[in-house]
Amino acid sequence: MKILHTADWHLGKRLDRFSRLEEQVLVLNEIIEIADEHKVDLVLVAGDLFDNFNPGVEAIELFYKTLKRLSLNGKRPVIAISGNHDAPNLIDAPNPLARECGIILIGHPNAEIHPFELENFKITNSAQGFLELKLNGFDFPIRILHTPYANEVRLKEYFGENKEQALNQVLAENWARIADEFCDEKGVNLLMAHLYMNKKGAAILEEPDGEKPIKIGNADLIFSETIPPQIQYTALGHLHGFQNIGTPEKPVVYSSSPLCYSFSEAGQTKYISIIEAQPNQAVSFQKIPLKNGKPLFRKTFDSVENTIDWLTENANALVELTLESETFLKAEERKQIYQSHRGIVHLIPKVKSQEFTENNLHQINLDQDIQSLFQDYFKSKNNGQQANEDLLNLFNEILNPNS
């Protein structure tokens, strides 16, 4: 059985004033093409389907159309869970209609999907946080433990556990109970979750810039060791870089976001995961790189000329620029830079540090004319930096408003 795992679509996402919707259309088309080319039997989308609780009409339309195409109009099951950016009720709302198209939407961690049957597959068993599928052409079922995102308090409420218990223990006990009841060696057993999960003893994985944080301190850390031994592959969402925090035999995979969504992700290659699985065997998986989407760059330059040359050569990128110079950036220079490129997200002027001490203050000649005094005062407040021509002209306009 071939399974495609993707996550963190963040439909409707913007990078400052830049919409990413056109890029999202292209990269989701690419994911559909990969699914069709590899003839995958099942698609898993592990949360953060949208970028906020109230997505725009275009983002919602893109989501529904993409899932319908991934499902081959009901022939291939697609299962999508909510993430910490999603409103669970919004994800749940179209589920009765979506099921007619082979799409199963799960908004809440305690959701129970009632059995139904389509031409190519049927749900043969279900419970809170669990479903079992039987696909035509396979003589074994596939079992999925599903845990959409909810905050620590709500997760404990959903699972009816003592709220004083660590979240890690609450989830471990819940997953173990489900796996022991439903996941024997006669089917493929998967876990699908949108959570911050780490390997015990490993370095803490950083959440990307702009991501709503799940991890606050260490109280809500969830470790991959809590995954039941019956689970052959864990499909995670939340972190935007592809990584396996499990083992080669039992992968625990963040499939990555399909696009670079913040400058902390600049230079990352994005992937989807294709899993091959059968009962009572180690799964194999391959990460397939995604090619669509604008590259993100963080660049630092020390001259306007070098900045413009690089921008001209990288016209299709989205850029965070830092420009180091001896004096503050002039308005004309700023205008030149912005006119040379349409994808500048941030322009950060940085004045190079110069030695300047309090002793310099005693060298100011108070008998100077007002313009010279202003220049010395400006230097005293800005680590010895010279005021640029624009500032001096503005100061003179203030002194002589009618000139």
C-alpha cells in the first residue's frame, strides 16, 4: 500500500504584505501530480490546513478543490486533521458532504467517524480517535490513530484524564489503549497527529518564525517514545522542515510545509513523504522534493550598488535585506532599492559600528553655528554616526520653514 503524507499547507498565508496564494496553487498541483504519478492509495494531511481560524474565500475554495482532486472524485481516501492554526469546527463542518467525495475531515481529537462505504473503500471500524479503512484490492485493513491539535487543557478534557498528569502521559495512555484494542499484526497501523513531538534526550526542535507556538516550556513536551509499538509510521504536522525523529524501522516524520513560509526557513527544500506499508513489516518511505514556490533569502550587503546587482539577478525571490553602511540610508537610496525588485519583504538599514565614547562629548564646541551643533549632537546620540544629507536638509527646513 502506498500512502502520501503532507502537512502544514497554511492556505491563505501571507508573508508581510505578500500573498502566497498563487504559489500555493502551483505547489498543491504538484502534490496532486506526485500522488497520481506514484499511484498512491491513501493521502494524509497532518494539520495546519489553513493559516488562521477565519480563512478567506479563495483559500477555502483552493482547499476543497485540492482535496477533491487528490481523492480522484471519491476513488482514493483522503484524511485531513486540524492543526493549531485551524478552527476545529470549520474543519468538521463540511465532513458529511466531503465523505461523499472520499474525504474525511477531523477537527477534534475525540472525533469518532461513523462507518460509511463508497465504491473503492469503506470504514470498517471506528472509535474516538481511531478509524479502520478497507480499500478494494487489498486483503488487509489500514488502522489510523488520529490526534488533531488541541491545547494541553482541552486534550486532557477530551481524554477524560487527571488534569495534573503530564500531557505526554495522557496521550501515551490514550494511544496505548486504542492500539491494544484495535491494532494487531493483520493490518497496517499508523498514527497521525498535529503536535510538538521530540525524541527524548535529543536537542529541542525549533518552531519556525511566525508559527503559533505549541511548546511553552517543557510541561507539554511529547516524546516519540510514547508512540505504541504497534504503530509502523507516524505522520506528524507542525514543524516546517522535513525530519524523521523516529527510527528507520518505525519512522516518526514531519513531512514539512510545501513552501518556505518564514525567513527562518530560507534555503530549505520542501518535501512530501511517500510510504510503502504492509502488515507486520517495517515500512519504507522516500521524501520527494517539491519544486514550486519562490525561494526566500536573507541577504546582507555593504553597498547599494551590490544590493541592486544581486536583486536584479534574483528577480523571482522574496527577500529580507540588511544593508550595512557608514551613515543612515538616504531616501533616494531606499527608493532605488525598492524600484529594482518587487519581492523585498523587509529592508533593514544597519549603520556600521564606530568607536565613540563619552569623552567625545567634551570636545563639542558650543560656540558653533546651529547646524554644526546639531551634527555633533546627532553623533553623540548615535555612536558617532554622521547625520546623512536627508536629515540635514530636514533640520534646515525646520529652522527655516519659509525659505
